[in-house]
Amino acid sequence: MFTETSDAFGDVKMPLQERVVDKLADMLFASDMILDMLHDERSFKYAGHLTSVEPSVRRVYDQINELMKQLTD
């Protein structure tokens, strides 16, 4: 019996640029979620010390967003 599987990097049938953009979108979404968590008042009282990572996460978000614009324009 033959079962089709995909590799850990996504569907290899997709063009490389689409796969790269897809993974960048995952990273953009994750960094946006982190920023939201850092601004959530309920989380802040338990982990306010994590606000020190916000500038780095913001830079990552902005850089990924720029890369996606370059690859999709």
C-alpha cells in the first residue's frame, strides 16, 4: 500500500517561493500573537518582565513583513 506523505517543510509540490512566503506568514502570525500577549493586561500582571522582549519581537515582525512584501510584489 502506497501512502503519500509530505516532508517537514511543507508540500514539496508547491513552488519554493510559495513555501517560503507560507512559512514567513506563520512567523508573522506568531510574532503578532506574542505582541498581543505582551499587551494583554491579564498576562502583564504575571509576566510583566517579558515586556523587555517586545522591541526584539517588533523588529522581527517588521522585518518579516518587509520580506513578505518583497516576495509578493
